[in-house]
Amino acid sequence: MKEYGDPGMKPIREAGGKFLVRGGKPISLAGASPAPRVTVIQFDSMDTAQGWWNSPAMKDLQPIGDNLRRSDPISSKALRHSLQGLG
């Protein structure tokens, strides 16, 4: 995991990403069980998130991540007011 996680931090920081959720043992309150690990990264915009994901640094890391991940990366737009108070 270090070969993916440590080098992956720099592109996240450079894109202004902020971790809201990282790791843990998620439990399902209803419905299907979630992935064994959940990471949520906040970016200023969908364009910024997509720019981070498509950056040369992330393109180099994606084959490593593909072998380690047990779920698929997704992107979602959040309403600005829904993030108030999260710091």
C-alpha cells in the first residue's frame, strides 16, 4: 500500500484535496455492505477532482491502485451548504 499511498499524497495536496474520511471499518446501516475501506477527498470543484485524477502523477499510480483497490473510485458533486461545519 505504501507504493500507492505515500506517492499519492503529493498530487492530492497539489490539487487542494482535503480528506474527509480515510480508512476505518465502515458498517452498513441499511442495504449492502460497504467496501472494507472508504476514502472521501474533498476538492473545490468537480473539474479540480477530475484534473487530479487525470494528472500525470495519478496516471502513473493508477495501475498500482488498480491492483490494491477492492472498490471503484467515484466522484460526486456535493452541495456547498452540505459541507459547512466540516472544517
